[in-house]
Amino acid sequence: MNNINSNGLYRTTDFYLACFLKVKGVKLIKAVGEPNKIKSVIFMFEPVENLEQLINGFFNDSETVTANRFVNAIRDLKALSHTVIDEENQKVIKANYMR
């Protein structure tokens, strides 16, 4: 799998895939702003043995989750995304101010 970073974490910018993985119990380790992209977040997950199967199942519509849990994951990760984006924006503002 080519989305494993040097720390061994699976990374994705796909918001709904991140929500799906969270519902499936894959541990979200951290979320960071994507460099040079405004309003883009990279979600980093602990790799699990069946990660590739889960991802394929998500894109092939062969894996399911309950609607309620998926909606809750959307709310959680949306809030987290806004926090990450706000922090990144503050860094940019501070860097520009210091010039």
C-alpha cells in the first residue's frame, strides 16, 4: 500500500474514507494540514492487518457501516478538520505578520 508514511501510518486526504475507517475501528492517530493546500487535511491511521481489504470494500461498496455511526464520524472528523485548518491558517497569518 503506497499511502504508508515513514512512521508506518496510513494516510489519506479522503474525508469519507477517513470517516469509514474510524467507524470500522481503525485508530486515528492524528490529523494535520496538507502543506500548500488550503482547507485540506491529512488523516493518519494506525495500519491494521485488514486495512487494504477495508479500503477496497469502501470503494467497491462491499463493506457496510450503520448510518448513525457514519454520521457521528462525519461530525467528529468535520470538527477535527476545522480545528486543524484553523491552526494552519493561524500559522500562515503569524508567519506573514512576522515578515
